[in-house]
Amino acid sequence: MFDTTAPAAPVVPTRGRLRPLGLDDVRITGGFWGERQAVNGTATLDHIESRLESEGWLPNFDLAAAGTLPEGRRGREFADSEIYKYLEALAWEIGRTDAATDAPLEQRFRAVVSRVAAAQETDGYLNTQFGRPGQGERWSDLEWGHELYCLGHLFQAAVARHRTRPDADDGLVAVARRAAELVCGEFGADGRDAICGHAEVEVGLAELGRALGEQRFIDQAALFVERHGRGSLAEIEWGQEYFQDDVPVRAADALRGHAVRANYLASGATDVAIERSDDGLLDALRGQWDRTVERRTYVTGGQGSHHQDEAFGADWELPSDRAYSETCAGVGSIMFSWRLLLATGDARHADLIERTLFNVVATSPAPDGRAFYYANTLHQRVPGAPADPEGTSKRASSSLRAPWFEVSCCPPNVARTFASLAAYVATADDEGVQLHQYAPASVRTTLPDGRVIALDIATGYPADGGIRVTIADDAEFTLTLRVPAWAEGATVRVDADDESAQHPAAPGVVEVRRAFRAGDVVELTLPLMARTTSPDPRVDAVRGSVVVERGPEVLALESLDFGADVVDAVVAGEPVESGGQVRMPLRNRASGEVAEALLVPYHDWAQRGPSTMRVWIPTA
């Protein structure tokens, strides 16, 4: 049964081990992620809209409404999707900040929706690249046309709007519904037996179906998922695995091909498995996640080791200097992991989300929120060149963060992730609340039996390992805290009128069950000492090297701190911490000199100007 009054969250399954808490339940109130949300809301969203206008991608909808296309159309075939991701980010930001109906954010949202709605055809078709005289016919290039992909992002934007402002009269949800009905008619069981070359419509349809209570949208998502792997798309130079069209989803043993496509498809397939109670499909997806994380994922959480096809490599193929690790693949990985976490409650999924958030998603934007990494290398061999602040870079060609790209999927993907981030902090079940990601936050929710749960979280994480949870209202429930896999030696302490005790907290989760009184405190302490990590010996590219980590953060060595090209750096001792900084004794292979060099969080690299950089440092 659908609950169309669901939490204000991107994913709301009808069944699963855990129930998501949305922006109406959780507020991030400061700290590492609060600062990034603030920059996102005050700078990044403005920057994105400005570029969508100046690049002509948003005006494409005006040309479509005026009937003058294809003349004047600008941008790639998938440019429409960036407007939809921007709308999704705006919708979550409006919900996050509880913006009033006359607030500038709301007015901007409505203005863009009106331009999009004006371009929709009477039968629901919506695309600026296809379907008019002088353009390709509708659905005529399913390999590369991205028509369904763009609509998938439209559907996700509509979900965000429906869940944050269910009574809004701007029309976006109606636009999405008409487009989804067209897709079901065109590609349903009696229609075209085909798929899109870039998965995304699956996850969009599934969540739109949940939000609007439309089973046929979920059924259509299931059809698309099951059609993958039959070789219906044309053979290309990278093989049909690029599209995930080589092996049926339930028969695959790992994610493969284009990394963003693979994660989006896995996310949609998880949605389908949950809604159709298909435990066989869910088990297959869990197995794919396991193998992909073990053998095809970088220490940063990044995914994709091939530049030419933006794709996964084979097992253990993880070269640092050729790491593609696209920011959008990181967002897709979080989408997939979050769905599995909701389905199973397995803390390993939250561990990967944390690793990816800190070391991929947080790495992409510059501190001012107006420049971005598209790809995230783990070894920069040549100092980068600053990007033209007014220019448009080719994707992944910028060796420093760039303000915009010819393919700018990553900036709005980061924006929608940051705007909705509070929805990934906590969940609930019949017994209580679970905390998965740590940030200063407030949690206010009601359990199915009517118990009101109110928590306030104070932490300096990741700089500090103390997470202090204060109970704001009397209630008996179970508080579950994630203990990351790296946090050996963690402890949990309960301070209450009738108890003051500290206990060890092994990696996984720790549960505290009691009749809490307002003012009770549960404090989780995670050890954040710098540690060295060795690679799996089957990863040829970094055998004989170590990486330094501190808590969830991967650290990097830059030439600015080493005093020479990092290619000559060799480990000469253990990392040491002092004054909130981590330093590493290193030998310069060329000069023989040994000195301590500062290591910076990977997400902060290249913020002081061009440099060479490496994450894995040789031991000899």
C-alpha cells in the first residue's frame, strides 16, 4: 500500500528493514555538512542557474515553446536533464529551509517550471532535442539520445516537489505525470520493447510511482529493468556492457560498464525488487554491491577506472593516476547504497556512503561552491592549470576545479545531494531511531505507535570523534548508532539520572535501549588517530604503497607540502598528529633527504593552487 504523505525524502520504499526520515524529520544544524549546505544554497544554486541561462540550456525550452527549434538550440542531447536536476535541488532546498511561498527560491522554482511546462507537447512528450521538423524523430536514438534519461530526472524533480510542497500549484507534478503516462503507453508491455542507453528512467519512474500511488509507473520501471541484458541496443566499441545491456540485471555478479549508468540502474532495480517483493533480484543486487565494493572501488569510495568510457575496470583494476572516479558515479553509488541500507539495515552500506560523501562528493566543489571536479584522480602527475572562470571546460579535462563543463552533469548532481543530505542522516523502525551519518542535527519524528522521539546531536565530526546525542523528550525506545568499520576501540557512554556507564562499541552498530528522560545523553566516541592502510595485494597499481586515513577522510600529499614532485616521495615513518594536522615522515627519492610533510584531507586538495598530488605513497 502506498503512503502518499511520505517523508520529505528522495527514497521512500513501501517495505524494508528501515524507514527513511526526511527533511521534515531531520535538520542539519551546522558543522562540516551544514557549512556545505549553506554554500550550496547561497552560491551553488545561483551559479548553476546562471550557467544554465548563459549556456542556452534553459532557453532551449523557450525556443521549444515558441516553435522555433531546432534553430538556436544549444548544448548536448542530454542538456534538458541539468534543468531537471537543478529543479530537484531547488525543491529540496525549499524544503530544507522551509522557504515561504513568496521567497526568492520559490519564485525562481516557479519561473523555471513555467518555462519547462510551456515546452511540453499535448500528449506529454517533453524534450528539446528530438521530435520536430529538422530534428531526429522521437525515440529514434535510444543508445545515445537520452530522452528517457532526461525524463527520469524530471520525475525525480517532481518527487522532490511533491514531498516538500504537496499542495503546490506550480504544475511540475502534472507535467511529470503526463510524461510518465506517455512513457508507459509507448514502452509498456504492448509497446516498444526497448530501453534507454543511459539508465535513470527506472529510478525516476519507481519513485514517482511511490509518490503518486501509481503502480503502473513502478511496473514500467520493472519492465525496463528486466529488458536490460538482452542486447537490444546497438553494439559499440566498448561493448554492450557499457549500457548494462550484456547480461540481465539478476544474472550479473558486479557493476560494470559506464559507472554512472550502472549505479543508476542498480538503484532503480533495487526499487523494483522492493516494491515487487522480488527477493531473488534483491539478493543479486546485494551480491553485486559486495563484489563491486571489494574489487572495483577506490579507497576514496570513487568508482570508475577508465577514462575513455567512464567505466568500471576489471576486478582489482584501480590505477591511481588513471582514476576517473566521476563525481556523478559517487552520487549514484550513494543512491544504490542507501536503498540497500533501507532494505537490509546493513551498516556497511552506510560506511560506503560516508566514505563517498567525504572523499568524492565533498571533493568536487570548491569552497565558494562555484567550481567543480568532474573526475577525481588519486594521483595528479602534472600541476594543473587554472580554469577560465568565465569559460566552459571539456569534461574531465580540467586539472583544477572548473566553473562549468560542456557536460555539466556533476554540478547539479552535487547540488541536489547537498540540498537533500539531511534525508541520509537517520532512519526509524518500530523500536526506535538509527543514526547513520554524523553531523550537528536535530531529529524529531513519531514512531508508528505514536511515541514521539526528539534528539539533538552535537559533534565536531570529522575533526573530532565525539558524537553527543541529547534526548529532548521522555520516551522509551532504542537508539542505534553506527560504528564505522575503521573505528576499532570506539566507546559508548550513557549519562542519565539512574546510570552513568561506558561500554565498548564494536564496528557495526551499537544499540542503547532504555526509558529515556529529557536531558539524558548518549555519547559515542570514535577514535580518529591517523592510520596507514595497505592495499589488497591484487591491486597491481598500488602494491607496495600505503594511504593515510583519519576517521572517514582519506589524506593526500601535495607537492606544495612535500617541497618537490610527489613522484619522489617515499614513506620514512608513521604519521604523526599535532595541532589538528597530520604529518608524515617522507624521504625524497631524488635527494635522499627525510622530512615531515603535511598531509591534507583529500577533499581539500588543489585549493591552494596547482600542485602534483598522490594518495597512495610508496614504502620503498
